[in-house]
Amino acid sequence: MKGSHTLVAVPAILLIAGCTVLTPPSEDPVLIKLEELDRRLQAIERVVQNQSLVSMTQQLSALERRVDELQGNAEEIEYNASTSYERQRELYSDLDARIQELESSLQTTGAVSVMEGGTLPPGQLPVPGGSDRDNYQAAFELLKEQRYEPAALAFQQFLVSYPDSELADNAQYWLAESYYVTQQFEQALSSFQTVIDQYPRSRKVPDALLKMGYCNYELERWDAARAALSKVQSDYPETTAARLAGQRLERMGTEGV
């Protein structure tokens, strides 16, 4: 009986072996499925890897832009820190003058040759018989040429002759500026205050208030200077005057005044 069982088992083993031999690995459905899953997994890994590289590249570009921006800010701060106070005042005055020149859109009509000797007789306009714009432009040219005394006389007479001119607020501001740049701070302070009092809707009000802060700073009236500069920041944010007011307040903090 034992021998008969052995004879029966042999064909079964041969049958299984035959099936194994008859099904090569390349056609085995299990292996095929595993290979397909492996290919899909590799494809997913490549996609994930590529997305990670893109994300890293974008983050790196953003960081590089931020570094460039910070470097630019640092250079500007370094430049401002190394610039003397007098130079800053000159730069602001020049910038203000250029902006005003563009705003006014004035064109000099005819050759205005005022005061070859650098003087202007009191009570006389730089362009007698000319319009308010002619005389304003002539006074403004004197200021740009740093001829401050005749410029002040010209603006004074302009305000007397053309009190209702649309340029009166600007003339008052530049009159005050002519005092400021010649360190006549008390007169400048009073004249800038006139801009604020008489022309409250003028575009020169923020600048006049800023210069009042500067005048009080020069006169060592620290509380008044801080109050004027703070008011520029609160009432006229996002302006050049507000930015300059902030710089002066920071300077005062550093100086402990």
C-alpha cells in the first residue's frame, strides 16, 4: 500500500513542476503585477522629487530676492549714516526745489536778468510789469542759484503785489526756506507757521511742518521739534516729509534729546 501511495504522489509532483516550467517569469501574472506597481511607484517618486525641486527652487529665488532687497536697504542706511547733516539738508532742499519746479510747470517768458550785481531794491519786483508767474519764476530762480537775500526780497514783494495768486502759498514757503538755509531759524519758524495758518490746504503744509521741526531742533527746543515731527508722521503718512521726520526723530533718540 505504501508503494502505491508513492506512485500516486509522483505524477502530482511532476504535474506541479510541469506547470512551473510551462509558466516563465516574464508571463507570471503576479510578477507582472509587481513590476507594474514598481514602475508606478518609481513614476510617483519622480513626480514628488520634481515638485520638491521646483518648490526648493522657488523658495531659493524668493530668498535671493529678499537678500538683494535687504542689501539695498542696508546700503541706503549706510549711505544716509555717512552723509553729513548739511549735505542731507542740501539734498532735501534741492529735491524740494525740483519737485516744486515740476509742479508749477512754469516757463520763463523772456529773458529775466534780475540784479546783475546780485541785489534787488526793496519794493521792486524782479520782473516789473510782468505777471505773477513771471515774478514767481524769477524769485525761484534766485533761490536755486543760492542768492538767498535777493530771493527773499523777491518773494516778499511777490506776496505784497499778488496776495491772491494761486502761487502765494508756494511763495510763502520759499520765503521761509530762504531764511532757513541762511540759519535765520526764528524768522524761518514764523514764516513756515504762516504757510500752515494762511494756506491750510496747500500741498506745502507737510513740508512747512517738517521744517518747523527742523527749526526747533536747531534752536534746541526739543519738545517742540518732536511735536512738529510727530505731527508730520501722524497727519501726512506715506509722504517724503513723513519719512524725513521719522529719520530726524530717530536721530534725536540716538542723541538723547
